[in-house]
Amino acid sequence: MTGDMWGEASFDNQAGSDWFEEFVADPQPDKIDEALKEAEGAEEIGACQRALVAAEVVASWRGQPPADLPLTLVPFSFGHSPALPAELLALAMRTVRGLREGSILRDYWREQKRLPSFENHLDGLLGRLGARPSLI
């Protein structure tokens, strides 16, 4: 059910890491859109994990990468051009909020007694998504 997970952070799982590897090979905004939409009402944890990584790409593309930035994410950070459509940012924020408020992934972390750490991670991601774009 859980796939390979080793932590609450976005990149701490196999499904998200695999999606990111595929995205890096062909970085198209429609792949981000698809991953984010797949998480809505998902019954599979992997869909939620892929959506979190897609949201990290959106934040990074806007110059707000995670502190533990994977090296392969560097080209998509720091004010990447062209700019992402505003709808994609709004979708990323809605998706992350939805995962935080009620999802199979949230249920998993609650069962593991690690929900506060998961929620803190998502709060940080939401903060970076809502922050002003940065060129540094």
C-alpha cells in the first residue's frame, strides 16, 4: 500500500522520486498538471506522493526550492523561464491543501504517529508556494 517510503518529505519516497526522474527527462508543465490532478480523491498513496513532488517543482520553478534541494531540481529553480501558468500555481496550492486536510497519505502518517511532522512539511511547502517568486 505504501510503496517505498523513508520519510515525510516530498522526495522521501519511491513514487515521487520516480515521477521526478521522468519529469527531468522531459520537463513539460502538462506533466505537473497531470500529477497534481491525479491526487484529488486518490486511493493510492503513490498518486499523493507524485503530486507533492510536482508541487515542489512548481515552488522551485518560482525560485522557492526546498531546503534539501535535489541536484536534479536545480535547473528548475531560481526563476526558471518560461514562467509557469498561474493556474498551475493555484492547482498546486489546492492539491497540497487537500493532501493536508484529508488524504490517504495523511491517514498513513496519522497511523504512523508522525502526522505533525507531515503537516509541518506541507505547511512549509504551502508557504513556499505562496511566497513571492525569487530569482535567487
